[in-house]
Amino acid sequence: MADPKSYSDDHSSHADDDADIGLTPLSHKPTEEPLLTKDEPPIFLRLYRRRNTKRRLCIALVLVTTLFCVALVGIGGVPDSVPRPNLKMLEKPRWNVKNFKSLITFGDSYTDEGRYHYWYQHNKTYPPVGTFFPSSKQTRNWARYTIQYTGSSNGEEWKPQMTLYDYAFGGSWCSDEIIPRGPKKASVLEGGVPAFLNDLTAARAGTEEPYFQPSITASNAVFVIWIGTNDLGNFAYLSNEQTPGKFLADFNECVFRSVDKLYAAGARTFVLMNTVPLQLTPLYSIKLPSGEEKVRDRWMAPKAIEITKVVNDIYRYQTPYEFAVSNRYPDARVALFDVNSLMTDMYFSPEFYFNGTAPANVTSFYTKTQEDRLNPDSFMWRDDLHPSEQTHRNIAAELVRVLDGTSDYAQYW
């Protein structure tokens, strides 16, 4: 593939204006011209250069205090009543849904459209390099609905704006180093990300055409990671069965290690989706599908609340630190999508999200009885752990707003 060129925030959204993503980082250069010329120093600098020592000291103290306050605002270290900068306005050049031609996803069964099925049907072997998965023949998930919602129609033919490249694997976790069970190299870090890297230089299976069509660039591709349901649940952190010595912070760091590899390949626009409210799923809820409280396994819901809160709090602080403070990802942008709050809102205000012919149901699931199967859009859950198709639609609709820089469920850096 062609060597990548430098990336600028004020880029054009046309694919041929950017270099293809390759296996080396992009070079960096300023994204905009300075607001002041050399002949016009900032006013605080002009004041500081005066010879009054006391004035210099006062100005220095004011500047240090101001920078400290700004830093606190950026990392959420001040009360919510303090106004925060309108980052959505600042990020409009990058966060415009029309910029994106490729949606590249990593995760577990909440996202998988075919990789697990292929593995299961082919004697537990992973898909060869260059294998492209079309839309699932079963229910569609949030990633596929995002493709649908961003497409356009002229009244006769629907045309997608983006192509979905789905590297999620049902039942997976972030890293084999943390969750020591299940098939190896099915995780995001050891499986999904390497599969993407292998496809970068591959032809689409059975053809001589490039795998990615159009070629992915720093500005036309968005990378989405949603992982954690299996990491934080039973047989993992919830039941204290993770690898000894691994803590919740190791899970978050695994996500950023995955971002490291994608960034090194040229990725520059990311969406990180935080972990779901496990305590609201029928599997981990304190309530039975009937609405009555459980007699057994009552311990799971309180612990699920605790561990998901810890992980999501780490996301909330580590994400701005890595992207805006530590310079771990120069020139990259990220949206932290609070899907936990979105799903919590669905649970407690179901009348706004579920439009089946039967009353909304957030405690049971529609595969439980044959009668329930007749009204799937009334349910939040497909089974005791997985979201219904209507829930996936709701997530996709909000993700479109995330990509457009307008979501109230996202923070941008």
C-alpha cells in the first residue's frame, strides 16, 4: 500500500485526499496556522515582558492557576456545575458522519456478525486472511444498523455510505492474558486487531481486488471497540476467575494496548464504548423475568454494579489522559461513548425506546416463550444476556450522532 501522508484536522473528507493506512505511523504536522503572527505576541506575553518584577510574579501566578483549573476541567476533577468547554464545536472537522467510509469494529457477541459462526462451522479454525463477511442472515446488530442509518436512497435504490469490517468474535474478551479460558487468539488484542492488520495488505478472498474498498485512510475510517461483557461477568472478574494478579485497571489498559496497535497502523479516529450495565441484564439482575426478586445468586447484581462502575470510571479518566495529556496518540481523536448510560435510560424509560405492539418489557427476554417471540420490538433483551434487535437499533441511532459530534452520550478529545 502507499506510504501514509501527514494528517490534518482540516482535511477534506474525500478518500483520495489522504494516504492509505499503512503499517507505520503517520508523520505529524500542525493542523492549523497560528492565530497570531510573530509581530503580534499574545497580550499576556507583552505584559509579562515589562520590567516590573511584581507584575511578572502576579501574571505568572495567574497563568499557573488558570492552567491548573483548565486541566481540572479537562479531566473532570471539578464539580459538574462548572461549565466545560464545548468540545463538540472544536471537533466538528473530524466528527462529521459524512467523513467516514469505513466502520471497523472489535468486540464480542454484542458486535460479531460472522467470525464466531465461521470458526464453529469450520472445525474451530479462524477465517483466512481476506475473508469478508456480509450482513448476518440472522438478527442485525448495532454495527450493521449504523451502516443502514448512514446510507441514502434515491427512492429506488439504497446505497451505503460506509462499509462494515467486523472483527468481533462472539464470546471473546479483551486479552488472553487476563481471561484464561475459551479459544486462544479470539480476543480483541490477540485476535481481532491482528486479523485487521493482516487484511491491510490482503486481497479480498477469491478475488484480486483490495480487501478494503475504498482504501481506508486516516480520515475516512473510524475504529470502534466495545468489549467487556465477558471480561467482567461470570467465569471472569465477577466470579474472581481472571488471571491471578490481574486487576480491573488491566482490562482498561488492554483496550488502550489495542488502540496502540491500531494507531501504529495509521488509525486516527476512535470510538470507545464503555461497559454495559450488567446488573440490568436478566442474567445478573437481582430480579427474575417475572419481576420478583431472586432467591439465589443475589450477590451478582451488587458486585456487577461495583465492577462496571470502576471500569467505566477508569475509562472516563484514562481516555482524556491518553489522548489529550500524555501524548500517547498524537493527532488522534477519540469519542468515549457512554453506552452504559444509554442502556440504563432504556431500562428506566422504556416507553421512549421500545415500540412493539405489546407493552415494553425490560426484565424478561423475547426468546423465553413463543408468545413473546411475536413482539420482539417490545423487549430490551433477546435472551438473558444479549440485547434485542430494537436495543441494537437504539444504540446504532445514537452512534450515528456520536460520529457526527452531536451525541449527549459522548465525550470528545
